[in-house]
Amino acid sequence: MNDLLRGINLYLIGMMGAGKTTVGKLLAKQFNYRFIDTDEVITQVAGQSINQIFAEQGEEAFRTLESQVLSGLCAHQRLIVATGGGIILQRANWGYLRHGLIVWLDVSPEDLYQRLKEDTTRPLLQHDNPLGRLQELLEQRESLYAEADVKVTITPHDTPEQVVDHILEKIPTALKTESPKPPQYNLNPNDLS
């Protein structure tokens, strides 16, 4: 199993509440990789919670920090990285993500709402219609998420372990294998007449 990824990082993308941290920790155990959550690194670097960063500095400052953290992580190997839901919004971040394998955990807005409705720590959900906000965010981001190497659609019945199994099934087909060398022909120029 350890050589399936050949040392490259695996980046989990998807909406807030998709299960990136939970699934990421399980994958890290499976591959004997280190698990990193970009949001946790950002709070350590900034010395503030994500809510505080959004409230005091704004989303743009948060996105800048997020890019800096991702840039640093892509210099390492053997990491499973759970990213923030909006990491795909900055084109520069795709350059960093492409250093590894990108897996999109796709969860419907309705299921996300069920998972997040009691969570008051999400700045982008401080809204009078959180379900509508989730639908709007997913609509804005879906085409970007779709650029992932692997898409795993998650239903409310899937356990984190089943999600990991789905990812493991899809990794071999997503990894770019070396192209076979073209056949060598020994042609005699005189045969081409």
C-alpha cells in the first residue's frame, strides 16, 4: 500500500464539512504518511482562529496565508493534506496542488448542511440561510473542484472507512504512469522508395 502513491502527497479538496480531516487521518494511517490540516497550520502560523482572521483581517488575508502554507507543504513528500474548502479559488494554489494527487470529496449541499448546522465556527456560514449559502458556494466552486484527479461522491450512508476504500480503488487509475517508449524501427532509407 505504501508504494501506491510513490511518495507523492495526496491533497483532499472539497466543501467545508465534506470530511477531509476525518478521511485524511485514516488515509495517513493507511499509507504511513503524515497528516496535515492546512486550517490548523494557518491558525498556528497566525496565532489566531480562522474566525478571528476573517473578522479582523478579512477573507483575502486568510487566502494569502492559505497559499503560503500550501506552498510550504508542497516542498515536502509523504503527506496527506486536508485543505480548506476555498483553497481552489486561487489559481496559484493549483500549481502547488499539482505536485501531488488531488482528491475531491463531493458531498451534496443538503448533506453538508446536516453535518454543519450545529457548527458555529464557520465564518462563511454566518448567514441567515446557511443551506442556501452552501448551495451558492458549491455552485461557484464546482467547476474548480472538478479539476481534481479523483472525484469521490459521498452519500449520507458512507462511513469514513468506505470513503477511504473508494479513494484507494481510484488512485491507481488517476496516477500518471510513465508513457511506454515508442517501438524502435530499423528502417533502411532504401526501403522507403
